[in-house]
Amino acid sequence: MSNHKYLFFLGCVIPYRVPSYEVSARKICEKLGIELVEMPEFNCCGLPLDPISHDMATALAARNLCLAEQKDLQIVTLCNGCAGNLRKINKELKENKELREKINGYLKGIGMEFKGNTDVKHFIQVLSEDVGLEKVKEIVQKPFKNLKVAEHYGCHLLRPSKEVAFDNPENPKVLKALIEATGAKCLDYIDETQCCGATIIGVNSEIPLELTREKLIHVREAGAQALITICPSCHLMFDTNQPRIERKFGEKFDLPVLHYPQLLALAAGISPDELALKEHKVDVSEKIVLFC
Amino acid sequence: MEASAEIAKPIRLDPRFRREIMAISGGETLKICFQCGTCTSSCPIARFSRSYRPRQIIQMTQLGMKSKVLSSDTLWLCAACFTCTDRCPQGVEVASVLRVLRNLAVKEGFVPAVYRELASNILGTGYAYRITALQIRNREEFGLPPLPKANIEDIAKLAQSTDLSKLIETRGTSSV
């Protein structure tokens, strides 16, 4: 069954703060016959260091890409930041000879060379392109009946579009289709593709909280009962920081935030107890599980 | 409030600054910006910041306001969402130009504390964050496999050859 085999790139934010995403994604992989090969010797994708050293960010990404090339596997990752940076740099290194020679100069010191024969995919892309929507639908045993949700795609899967996108950056559809495969209705709302601001929270915490609050307002106004995310950093903004936003702005949202694989797993009949829902700050269990 | 007369101070311009940025990979498109403002009007951060305006940073860079641009806190507010780059009608790689400016600011000694911390975590552990013993135990309770071990020696060598080590070591701990 397993012709879907990938090197699993975990990244940093998931093991640090968001285990529920990994737990639920692994359940879905088991269910769909996606084989995840654990990745030893990995390092950060490089994105966090891009603002201070593009060279180091590129070298870190390139080292991960070399590990995948050595194993002759494609990389799958759950994080938009990792997917975005690895995809972007993989493309640049493949197409830009001058850059490739420069980076290979750095890699020589650690006995590696970028050759350009691997690819990087986000989990959502694996589901939509490799596994296919029809196969995803096949595992749905208990479709949601009256559940209305909204999606937050996040930035680095869509932009810069000429380097990373596999969906329309101004009007993305792939995640919506995957959500509707669970029976839930996916609503449109204002500024759907707008950034949550997570990347600058270490420099300025006010602006990301305002951005996230505005999105929560738009999602609520659309009538969504939950928000579906596919990036651990976005999850931190919408779920982990939601109580902080409620305190700061003196308003209640109480909007459950689910990782897409959690939503799919519930519809696939996997027990809510197996999905680490209790890790979330905003209570999910009563509100969403009941719709199954 | 007392009205105070503002005395205009001369601004130091560096006519070579523009060329310096355009010579660095990612900075090439600085020249073709015609100041339409699509970047700022598309920017999620600009909507909530009183000071961050990507169009303005590009303009100041074109004019050669080197020290003002590189020492500015607002340079660090770009969230790298790339909406500006995607929507620019001229094809200016706005986010990349800003990244080139930030990288240069670091060489001049302006490094926000958070980036020092991220770099130190990555050099020390391979991860951008310090993963605690509790978080590792949590993984076991969830039945997750052990955390991959990073190769710190390789990372240290890359930091040496890309000059990252030098950039964050030599400048004390002061921050923007």
C-alpha cells in the first residue's frame, strides 16, 4: 500500500509547543498509508535566521536537502515555515548555478554537496497531490453534518508564489476542498490569506496580536464554529494566544482551533482521545466532537 | 502644549548605498521601484504600525539614507509574508530587498535580541527553541518517537564558513 514514502521533517515549533499537530498528522498518515521515515541528524530549516544571515539560512536548508538526497526521498513537513523555506531554497539552488556553487562551497566543509534531486512538500500538498482528494474522502466514515468552519492557510505555502505556491495565492482552494471532504462546510471570510503576524512576535508582540484578533473577528462574523490551521506558528497565534487576545481587548471569542489532520481524523472515526485535543488552550472537545 | 520650532537637520546621504544593495543577491530589483505604494497598501503589518512602511524603506534606500535605514527599528517589523513581493506591479522583490537590508544592519551591529537567542539555540541544539526535558517526556506520553538529534558539529562549521558565528559573537549583547 505504501508507495507514499517521505522523509519526515519535524522542524522546531512542533516539538517545542505544538505536539497535538504531530500526533494527529501521524494518525492520518497511518490511516492513508503514508510512510514517514524519521530524520536523524536534521537541523532547523533556516527560516528563523534569514533576517540576520541569508547565507546561514540557505546553508541550513541546503544541509537538510542533502540529507534527503542521500536517502533518495522527498521531504514532507507539517510546518508552513519549514515547507516555504525548504521549497524556496531547493528551487533557487536547482536553478541558480552561482548560488549553488557558493552554498556547495560551505557544504564541502561538512562533506556534503547539493545535487538537486529531491523535492519538498507540505503535508497538505501530499494529501492533495500525491494521495488525492478521492482517497482522502474514502477514509471519512463519520462526516460532519452541521459543522461550519473557516480556514487559515498561512503565508509560506502560498508566497512568494513564483517560488513556493501550489495553489492560487489570492484565492486558494486546496485546503477548502480537503476540509469539505470531511463533510464540514468551509466558509469564506474577509482577508482570508492575511498573515497572522507570528514571525515578528519576538520583536513586537502588539501587532501580531492585533492581526490575529482582526482575523478572529472576521472568522466569527462569517459564522464559523472553528478555525482550521495547517501551520504550528499560526496555531500558536490563534489558539495558544487566544486567551491573551481576549484579555488584552476585553472580548470573548472562544473559537476552537483545529489542525487539519485533527478535523480529518475525527471524521475518519479516530477517537478524540487519540488526538491530543486537550493540549489546546481553547476547548475543542465539547464544541466540535459533538458534530461528528 | 508648547509649540516648538523644529530645526531641520541635514540628512547624511550615501550615494553608493543603492549600488551596494543592488550588488547583493536579492537586492537587484531595488532600482525598478517607481513608488506606487502597492507594497504598503498590501502590507498587514503597515495596517497596525504607525511607522512601518515598506514603500518608504525602499525610497530611503534608493535615496541613500544608509544610516537611517540600517539603524531603524522598523526594519525588523517585516513579517516576511511576501504579499508585497507577490503584488508588486514592477516585479520588485520587496521582501528580499528588506532582508538584504536587515542582513546588512546585522553587519553594522544592529541585531534584535530575539535573533541572537534563535541563533544561539540553533548553534547549541540544532533547534530554534530550547526543548525542555518536560516537552521530551510529553512526547513519550503521546507515543511519539524520540526527538531527532541534530548534528551540532556540522552546524558549527556552517556558522563559521557563513560568518554567522562572527556576526553574533563580536557584538556583545546589546540589542535594538
